[in-house]
Amino acid sequence: MSARAEARIHPRSAHTTAARVWRILRYIIMYGFLVLAAILLLLPFVWMFSTSLKELGDVFLYPPVLVPTPMHWENYWTSMTKYPFDIFFRNTLTVVVFAVSGQIISSSLAGFAFARLRGRGRDLLFGLVLATMMVPEQVTLIPTFIIFKSLGWIDTLLPLTVPYWFGGAALYTFLFRQFYRTIPMDLDEAAKIDGCGYLGIYWRIIVPLSLPAVASACIFSFLARWNDFMHPLIYLHNRANFTVALGLRLFQEMQQGGMALGVLVEWNLLMAASLITMLPPLAIFAVAQRYFVRGVVTTGIKG
């Protein structure tokens, strides 16, 4: 029996087979595109890793060598000891710990007030908070610098840590507020019957149920503070107070200064230092990825 005759006898079976073939073909195209996109995104990092293991004279070989022989793993130690990266990492960790803690605590408290407390003008005030997201940071940069200078905070880590304990950020306030609105209000009423106040409701009920939102805000805040270059560049002048971002820039400037004197730029050491500074954000994201995805997905469920 021919295929055409069999299709006339069993039309539903032929339609099911065609749909299955099309579904498999669609998956092949989709996953092939995703694999190609992943390769394109990972290619710069692979090149950085390859360059970090090369000798200085092998960096610009043509044709390029992806797997160097031998591999110079000592480049990582040399890049960290040639400049005081231990001080840079210590300063960066200090900024990250205090800034992220203040930002999460202040934003979560503000989000709790906007989501769970009832009061006149609450929605208007929340709208004003969101409106601050439309103001470019460059507009307030000079007045903020003048305030910190009058306080004597220039060339210290205080401008990079203290302000985050007094207001957090509108984005994180919005994130917490939206997540808290997905938690039933019946829990608050039951806690009030048991004699629990608002701070008790926040600490004993809301916070334990909002770990995904906390993880999402922590990741965003950590990445912003770890990669921050503009604020340390403005407020810090002494190398003893530099963060990792300024340390990498100092490394590059010193290398460029040596190039002006006829010394080759040590791109292998610069790539090694850059890869080491990328490890903490990657580790944080890998550990908290599950909570991060849950927090982003569930933030906008309830308007």
C-alpha cells in the first residue's frame, strides 16, 4: 500500500506524525540557535583565559594559539602580587558587605511599609519613590559630592557605604513591595491576634517567606557595588582606599605608562587579574541562582 493511500485511510495518524516531526525540527532549530549564541557569548571569556596562560611574547601570535604550551599558571599569582590587590579586595569586600546589607534592610523595610501597611497617601508616596528612578544619577552627582565634602568623607569608604542605609534604592523597594503583595494578608491578621507587632510580622513572617526576593536583591546589589567604577573614581584618591575596579584601571594605566617608555603591555597578567576579579560575582550567582530565578518570576504576579 502506498503512503498516499495509507494517509487516506489513517488521516489522523499522518497528521500526528507530521506534527511530531515538525516539533522535533523546531526543537533542533531552537537549541541549535541557543548553543550558537552561548558559544558567541563565551568566546571572549575563553580568549581571556587562554591569554592569561600565555607568555607575553605569545599573546599576539598569528595564527592565534588557543591552547598555549606550556601553560603559565603562575601568571595569576604574579598579577595579584605585582600590585596590592589584597588591599583592593579588602576595600571592595568592606564596601560590598556594608552597602549591600544597608540596601537590603532599608529597601525591604520600605517595601514592607508600602505593601502591608495602610495609610493615607501611601500610593502617592510610592509613586514618588518610583519617580526617582527617572532622575539620572548624574543630575545629583555634584550636590552629593558637595555634601560628602562638607562632611569630610572624601577619600574614605563612607560615601560608598553609609548612604545605602538611608533609603536603599527605588528598584529594590519596588521588588520587595511586589513580592510582599503575593503573601496572603491572613498571615498578618493571625500574627496580630497572637500579639505580634509590625516589626515582629516583618521579621518572623515576611522575611522568612521572601528569601527569593532577598536573594535577587542581594545579587543585583552585589554586582552593582562590586563592579562600581564611577563612585570610587570620584570619592577615592589614595591608592590604599582603592577598590578592585580602580585597581584594574591602575594596572592598565601603569601598563600603558610602561608602553610609553618602550615596555610592552603585559596583557597576559591583565587578563589573569580580570578573571580573578570575576570569580566572586560568578560564585554568588551560581550559589543563589535558584532563589534569584524564583524571585524574578514571582515578583510581578500580583499588581
